[in-house]
Amino acid sequence: AFEMHPQGVQFFDESLQQSFNRGRIEGRATEKAAAVLDVLDARGLTVSDAQRERIVSCSDLEILTRWVRRSATIASVDELFE
């Protein structure tokens, strides 16, 4: 019979929780990056491939939140990163 030691269960649970939290944060970052791009698109601002890559590769929720807000008022996409 297979028996797991309590330490093994605890390690597994912590590892699973960390993976879940990381996945949840990555999901929120993806949603915020999409929101930035949606607002810029709705405003008719052209996003270069390099700018798009910078936006979608960002995983910092604070920065992405700032970009969502800025994307509503900036005159050009370059201003987003200032």
C-alpha cells in the first residue's frame, strides 16, 4: 500500500497553492494587458509590434493597472511607457 508522509502532503499542498496563485496572477495580468490593448484600439491608437510585446509580456499588476488608466487619456502609445 502507498502511504504519503504528512510532510509530503504539506509540501504538495504548498506547491499546488503556489502554482494556483501564480496562475491566477498571470491570468489577471493577461486580462489587464488585453484591457490596455482594447482601450488603445477603441481610441484608434496604433500599437507597434514592440509596444504590443511589451504590454503582453508585463506581469506586474501595478504597472498594468497604471497602463489601463493611462491608455484612456494619452495622445500616443509612446506616452503609455513614460
